[in-house]
Amino acid sequence: MKNFDVPNWLIIVGALGQMFTAIIYPYIRHVVFDWYNDIKKLKPLNQEIAKTYGRYIQGLNFSFGLISMLLTNELKNQTGLAVAITGLIAAYWTGKVVTQFAYYPMYQIPRKLIFRFGGIGMNLLFVTFAVVFILLFFSNLIGYLNR
């Protein structure tokens, strides 16, 4: 099977987008979803668990972006580690996209125009991340198996 190359610029775009989602995440939690007022209704331990998972998401998004930015060539060098890392990131973002479209539409998001455009923009980013890393994963996997 012929191998294909994912261009570095596309990986960098994905990296910047992932870091952007980590940076914008606190704003979305506070302003769009009023998240902290909602989790105040939970028991103290559950509040901390929710906050911890929120930080994990933010940290993973930023870390995946940083890895993609600093180790672009290593992410596409078709080694076993490249297969594993790109597979992990592809699964993460694919799961996010599935969750986003399967579960989130049934919830109310503020009707302001900025939030509508923001929601569309974020969904486009999530789909882009999933596609970029699925392509990277298959490129790495094909190259790895052909060795």
C-alpha cells in the first residue's frame, strides 16, 4: 500500500488549534456555561473531581498541541511510538467529536450570535484535529507495517 505524507503546516495548524482550545477553555466554562455555579451544587468531593477533569482536558489539549508543535517530524516518522502517539491523539479527538455531536445538541447553549459562531468554530476545530491525527495515524501505521 502506498504511503502518504501529512504536510507539516497542517500539523502546525492542528497544534495551534489545540493550544487555542486549552487557552479558551476557561472562558467557555465560566462565561458560556456558567460551569462553576453549576458545580457548586455538587458535594465538595464531586466539585473537586469535576474541576480536576476540567484541568485534565485543558492540559491534554495544550500538551497535544505542544507535542505537535515541537515534535512535528517525530510525529510522522513512522516509528512504533509515532503510531502510538498519533493513534492516542486521533482517538481522543474522534471521541470528542462523537461526544460533541451525539450528546451536546440536546443541551441549551446561550442564543447569542457569538456563541453560535463560536460553537460552529469549535466543532470545526475538533473535526480538523480528528482528521489530521487520523491521517497521521494511518500514515504512520502504513509506514510502520511496511518496514
